[in-house]
Amino acid sequence: LTTLTIITDAVANVRARGREIPDLDDIPLDDDETYHMLRLGKTAGVFQFESPLATELVRSLRCDRFNDLVASNALMRPGPLDAGMHKVYIRRKRGEEPITYLLPELEEFLNETYGVITYQEQVMRVAQKLAGISLAEADVLRKAVGKKDAELIRKELGKFIEKAVAHGHDRKIINEIASQIETFGRYGFNKSHAVAYSMLSYQTAWLKRHFPAEFMAALLSSQIGDTDSVVKYINEARDLGLEVLPPDVNESNYKFTVVADRKLRFGLGAIRNVGRSAIDSILAARADGAFTSLFDLCNRVDLRMCNKRVLEAMIHAGALDSLGGHRAQLAAALDTAIREASLAQEDVASGQVSIFGDAIGATSKPAHQTTLPNVAAWTESDRLANEKAILGFYTSGHPLEPFRTECELFSTHSVSELGTWTSEPLSICCVITSIKRQTSKKSGAEFARLTIEDFSGS
């Protein structure tokens, strides 16, 4: 599971900053702050609870204990959702429906799930208690339920009914219990699996609540290569009050890193067109000291790995802003910087030596041009468009920034709220970032898919 890597990386991020973190296997499972965060719907990055359905389930459930997570993991499947069992569980948890048991003996096994059969293990205990059979025999019924084998379920339920009646229970009630077990057979889930998953759910939620920067850095790093997910989690980080700083060739690593309290630095690996080998070359060269200029950078990295396409992407992303000059100057000087650095690297590789005994190009400073050309800066719209194309989001501004006041005045919703539409009309102040024209296969009519974006996301 990728989640295991995220947890490991988050813990490593905490320790890298000299902070203490408890063993996650020993953290208390009754942390009010963690459950409060879940009840607010802040589930992005929480294992198994990111989907709108899962988020709404923990909110409706007013999740306040570990067993709620376990039950949610078991109920959040096609079978129980179709049967509406999650709604029964929610109503009973909230006190909106009485908790009832067909027989008093069932309370011992079903009280933790408010009388709703939720786990395969409960089926085993009910069968053992009412029919007087061994757990080994009850496991046969559990396997039938687990395999969704209707014929085998009916056969085993027939045995259960007769033995339960023989133990003095009313046949009508036992038939009703058997019917519930048969319905449960459509979605039977084992508690052991749900608990294991819920432990990871809780650990990710706990880390997000108590170490948000370190957790979000690990989460973002896990999504490198998936721009849409990176953008989604950057918006989540901002919602948590974290600042995501743009990439910087002198500070960024391959992954996202925590550079200060509540500040993350964008990982070079998440820049389009910048591969791992190029980044390894940059990091190896940077180990000898920070880069001082575009020419210094080109002279010290391996240009076979860190080629023009890579460097252009880094300029557009703002990763070279700390090297002096503006981006238009860096872009204009790039060909010259690469050409001169390539000649120097070729000379060193061929072993050419000057009359003074030094290898040509061995010095860390290029022999020729070191100043940037005097060209006009890119317009703000061009700069932002380049950032958007290479990163998937804007880092140095936003096209709507000049209209922030108007957006606040006239918007009734933000883009991030579109998953909770109501029947009322909507007004959204946004910028259209892409238009995809399509033709309907059925009618032949033309239509278009528009991607819109505001300050909250796209």
C-alpha cells in the first residue's frame, strides 16, 4: 500500500526536523482532535476516507471513536450501501432510531454496531450462541457468507435454524435472524480486515491533525507523476494553513520537504519534463555548494541528463528565480549557457590541458558570458500561463488576483464547494483554463468541456 510509504515518510519528515513522535502503534485511539477533524470532513489524504461518499459517511455518523471507523470501512461497500444498512447504523448511532435486538442474547455480539450485523465474525458468534455449535462449525457458515455462495448459505442456514429451534428458540424469530444473515451474505465483511484498514485510516488522520506539514509533504511526494492529485493536495495543504513554496533549485529536493513551520517546498520531481536522473545530477552538483547563476548551474550539472528541455521547464516553474534576473532573461540566456558549459565539459572529458597544466574547463566558472541579456520581462499572464502548464497550478500569483474583491462580492460558491451543490442558483468567479471541444456520438451535436479555476482549486 502506498499509504505505508506515506506514513513512513511522514514520520521521517518529523524526525528530520528534530521533533519527537510516538510509536504510531501506541498512539491513543481516542484523540478528540483527530475525530473532530474527520467530522468536519477534512479527509483528504486519510486512507479509505477520501471519497465524497466516505467523507459524508463519517460526517453523518458523527464519528467519535475507533469502532466507527471500523464499521464505516465494513459498511462502505456496494452490498451494504445497496441494502441501506449504513443508514440504519447512522440513525441508531445518532439516537434517531431505537436499537433493538430480536433476542436478548444478541446484544452481547451486536451492541458495538447498534444491533446491525456488520461483520462475518458476528455471524459466527450468533450462530454459536443460538444454535449451540462450535466456532469451527460456525466458520463454515462464515465461509459461505464470505464466498457469497447462495446455495451454500441456504444449506448452512437450514442447519442453523433446526439446531437453534432444537435449543428452544422460537422458529419465527430464528427464521427472521436467518433472513438477516442471508441479506448480510450479499456484503459480508470480516472485522479483522476492517480493523487493519482502520488502523491505517486512524494513523493517517492522526498524523494529518498533529503533524500537518510533515504529513502533507509525504502525501504530496507520493503523488509525484500525477499532476491533478498534486494540485488537489496542494489546495488541501493551503486549506490547512500551510504555505507551499515554489520549487527552488537551491533548496528543493526530489520530494516535497518541510523547510520551516507550516512551510513546504515544492519537490523538483513534481515539475513536468524534469526526470529523476536530471534531479540526481542537480543534487549531486549542489552538494558542493549553492548555485550562484544560470551559467554556474549549467557548468556544474551533467548536461546529458539535465538538458535544455529540463532547464526550460525549471525556468517556467520558477525554480531558477533565486539565480538572479527574471525568467525572460534566464530563458534568453539558456542556449548560450548550455553551449559554453557543453564545450567546457567536452574539453574536460577529452582531457585537453592548457599550457599552464590545468584541464580546460576544470574551473567551476565558465570562461565566457556570465551576464544575462537585457530583454523585457514576460507579462504576468504569460508568466502565470507557463507556471500552470509546467506545474499544474499557479505559484507566483493568480489570474484572478486583480479581481479578488469582485470575486468575494459576486461569488456564492467556490470551486472547491462544487461537490456540495444545492438546488439554489450558483455564481462562481473563475478563470477558464482549458476548453476541450467534442462531438456527441449519439446526436452529432457539438459540445465542450470547460475546466475552470478559482483561488480554491480547479
